[in-house]
Amino acid sequence: MIVLRPRRLRRSQVMRELVAEHRIGVEHLVQPLFVAEREEDTGPIESMPGISRHSLDAAVAEARELFALGIKSVLLFGIPASKDAAASSSYDANGIVQRAIAAIKAALPEMLVIADLCACEYTDHGHCGVLDSEGEVDNDATLELLCRIALTYADVGADVVAPSDMMDGRVKAIRSALDAHGRTSIAIMAYSAKYASAFYGPFRDAAGSTPQQGDRRGYQMDAPNAREAMREIALDIAEGADIVMVKPGLPYLDVVRAARDRFDVPIAVYNVSGEYAMLQAAIRNGWLDGDRAVDEILTSFVRAGADIVISYFAKAYAQRHG
């Protein structure tokens, strides 16, 4: 009688690596960067240990470090000096993200620069778009704003724009605007299945983007819905998205898997600030082996079907595995 022994393929590290079904390459990781316009807004983010708001020069220096480690893609978020109801600093040709894009591309022409495309960091009310007279986000007015921002990002050299607002029809509007202005090579990475999540808390602390009234559940997705996510992703692909994203990551691995099974496009997952913060808290309290926990979590995204992993752990992972 033959005894089947799967353990034979687990006996050593070399054997385990030889038969590993999924691997994380640093080239598939994206590091988010916060860039602040004012010096007084720079520095460590208390709720995200190890992550900082950078000045323009520091962001370029950080990009150089990342590139040397093999992480050649960054996702930029801006911390402007001023905010207003119309998010006017978001489309300023001399705005902080616009300057950061130009500076990073000048220093590192091969670095892939992705610009997050949303109004929440730039509005004084903290919502992701323009408000109407009743205080609700005006979907179609916001589309005009997003197109205006996207064009300023394209003008200074962004490789990818990443609309994260969850307005209906925004991918079509942005694609049309970019193409009409000859920016046909600029890719769109759509936050297609972005859930209204409790796991964004530290990011809102970092970006100062907490809504001043109400919340975002009227336009971001509801946690129980997975079939709706497939519809949102299908709509974005039909409108011209080059890459689609599921956000957050850990609570929505089933959505990543469902998207991978259904769609033949690159899929990104965002390992968000709250996921990062809770893991860091456990690591710093000695409750988890940090390196193993990070590797396990990042692997789970790839195993679920993600091609691209956006994570605040990207740099630390590359320092150990690059």
C-alpha cells in the first residue's frame, strides 16, 4: 500500500520555494507616498508607524530609495496648503502633486508615477466631490472636476491616473478628456470596487480628509455586496479602465478572487492604512512575528488573484527580499 506524503515537498526552505504556487515580486508592489506642500505638515504619521508626510525634496529622495530597492511604482497623495469647497488647489498647475510628479519623473524617468485622483484631500468639507445646494455630492459636477485634475497630472508627466472617488461614469469622462487632449498613453487605474470602510481611519488622519458632515456611504460601496462589485468593475472596464482595483484588501479577498475569475485585466488591491496600522500595533506589542505576518498577508493578495499590490509595507518587504 502506497502512503501519500505531501510533507515530502515541505521538508526544507529550498523545497518549499521550489514548489511555491504564488510569489510576490517587488516589481508588482506599489508604495504610497504622502507629499505635503507646507513644511509644518511634514513628518511622521502617528497612526501609521514608519510612514511620513514628505516635503517635495524628501519625496524625491524616498522615490530614489524605493527605485534602488526594486520598487519602481509609487502612488502619490497630496497634502495642500489650502482647501476650499471647490477643491481648487487640486487642479492648480503648480499644486503639490503636480510638482511632485514632475520632480520624481525628472529625477527618475523610469519610475512609474501613479497619481491618486480625488477631491477629498482638497475640499474643506472632506467629501470626494463638489457638493450641491443640499449638501450632497453632485456626481456630474464632480466629473468635470476630475477631468480637470487628470489633465494637469498628465501635463506634468504622470504615467497613470487613479480615480478613487466612486462617481458614476468617471472613467469614461476621464478617458474622453485625456484622449481629446492627445494624452492617449496615460493609463487609468480605477478604484472600481472601493468600499465604505472603517479601515481608512489612519489615512484620513494622514491626509486630513475626514468628512466634516455625513459620510461616504452614499457613493462608496456597501460591505455586504460582492455581486455589485462585479458590476462596478465591468462598468469601469467598458468605460476604458486599464487596471481595476479592489479596496480595502484583507476584508475583501473574496472580491479579489471573484474579479480574477471573471475579468481578464490587471487587478490591483490596496492594503490600506487601517490594515497597516493594526498589524503594526500587534508587531510592536510583540504579539506577531512581523516579517512573517507581512509576508503572509502580501502573499494572500497574490494568491487571491491580484497582479498589483499597493501597500505601506512595500518598502520594508523590498528591503528584506529585493
